[in-house]
Amino acid sequence: MTDLILNRPDLIEDIEIISDFASLKEMSFERLVPRASLNNVLPPQRLEELRFRSHGRLVDLGCLAPIPGMVERLTLIHCPSLRNIEGLTSQETSLTHFSYYGQIDHTLDLALLKELPLLENLQLSRKHLGTERTMKTLRSLSSVRRLEVNHGEELMRLPAWLRDMPSLETVRVHGEGSVDLTELAGAEGLTIEIAKSERRTVIGAEGVEPSSRVAYERLPLLFTREHRRRRKWS
């Protein structure tokens, strides 16, 4: 077993048995985190991904402190009560990906991301990009090369300041709504990936090219979970 999803792990007796799963690579806790400390629950090897999903009571990331340097990718989906990301710096020697989207608090201070020297991939909600505090944080992240933005059915206007992120190479846009690239006209060396959507239009792509590249995702006609792993770009 390499991937395990647990719903309401706080109700599971003898959850510490998971620590014996030597092949476990990805772990997801749904709705709540275990009552036991994660260093007693998770196996001793480093996890490729740890996910917290639909957790309305998660207010900080202190639960990560007992497992320093053990998570490569951390994903937080629908965690609207998160008030700070203290505890995330316990993963400074391992964390390369951080995702926080869905039902979120867009005013959350993400400044501690600057303490993660290995962070390369960042996935956030559209609302994050609209706050000055997040803008200042992202412009200071010297290691982030890829930014993914989730925007649902809302119009996504990619802001001009993205070109000020020092190492940014790729921006990927997820959602059903249209995408406006007008403010990125003339940006140098960016690849902007537009995820496929039947209702989506892209505004301003002609101003971005040829100094940057806009890549449109093409999906198979029969779209299955397996096909998601075979995406093609044009």
C-alpha cells in the first residue's frame, strides 16, 4: 500500500498501526487529524505527500512539529479555519510543494513560506493573489519556479506582479472561468498553462507571446482518472 485516505481518523482505534506501513508514500486525513501525535501514527520514512481535506477545525499546522523534515508535498483543501501556518517550518529540509485552496481564508499570512528554501511548487486560490500581503510574500520567494492558481468559475486576471517573482517559470491556471493575461503582456520567459475547459476563453494571449509561451491543455474525448495522467500540451 502506497496511498492511504482516512476519513475521521480521530475515531479509529489503534491508528498507530499505520506506522508499520513501510511502503506508504501518500497519506490523506479527511475532516479531522488523528488525536495521537503524527510521529506515533506515520511510518518512519519520508512521505511524498501529506493531505488534510475538509477540516473545519484545523487552525494551525502545529501537528507537523513532531515529524520534522518528513513531508515533501503538503496539500490543504477546504480548511477555512486555518489562522496561521506555524509548524510548516518544521519541514524546511524536505518541503518542495505547498497547496492551499478550496474553502480558505484568503487573508491568511503566508510569510513563513520564505523559511522554506526547497519550495518549488506553490498552489493557491485566486483570492490569495488579490491581497497585498500575499503579493509581497510571493515576490520574495526565490525558490518557487511553478505557481498554480485555482479560480473556479470566476474570471482569473493574472496580475502583472507575477513577473517580479524571481525564479518563476510556469503559471498553471485551474478552473472553469475565463483567463485574462492582459497584465502579463511582454513578460519574459514564462510558460502559462491553461487547463482545458469547454466554457473557458483566454484574453490577451497575443500580448504575452512570443516573449512568453501560452500552452493549452488538450484532453482525450473520454476523460477518465487514468487519462488525467496523460495530459498533452500544444
